Amino acid sequence: MRECQGFAPDAELHIFRVFTNNQVSYTSWFLDAFNYAILKRIDVLNLSIGGPDFMDHPFVDKVCGVTAHGVWVTAAALSQPDFSSVLVAFQPGGDSFVGTDG
């Protein structure tokens, strides 16, 4: 019997912790993580973040910069009970895709 190799047997996972146990985070922590992802030549960043400040200008500018380095970025935002969930995918080249459950 052959062992299941999975969908991406050679994939590497990098986990960037940008929140404290009390759900506190700063834009600078995200910027540091983005810069590290560029340095490590990561192919895809998957963000699961929530809150009303997801359009923070330095954050958005850095997402654009990350995609300019060839990184795909997916982000789930505002996934809280009083908001609709939004999924956004940014691909290298500047195109983006948006989906929502609400």
C-alpha cells in the first residue's frame, strides 16, 4: 500500500505570530512579518485577521509591496459575529479577487 503524499508534500510552513494572547497587535509587527516573508521568498501568505482597521495604510501598502515581490496574499477579515466574512486574494501583478458570505 502506498502512503498518501498529500497535496503539497514538499511544502514548508512558516508561522508568524503577530498577536499576543490578549489579541493585541501592532502594524509594525505585521510589517516585520511581511518583510521576513519577502526575505525567505515565501510563495503564499494566508492572513486570518479581523477588526475594523484592516485598511490601515501602511498595512495595505505593504501587502501591495509583498505582491510586487511575487507573493500571493489571501486574507480573511472581519470574520466576527456582527460583520460579514470577507476573503480577499491578491496576486502578483496587482489583480485581486474578493468574496463574501454576507
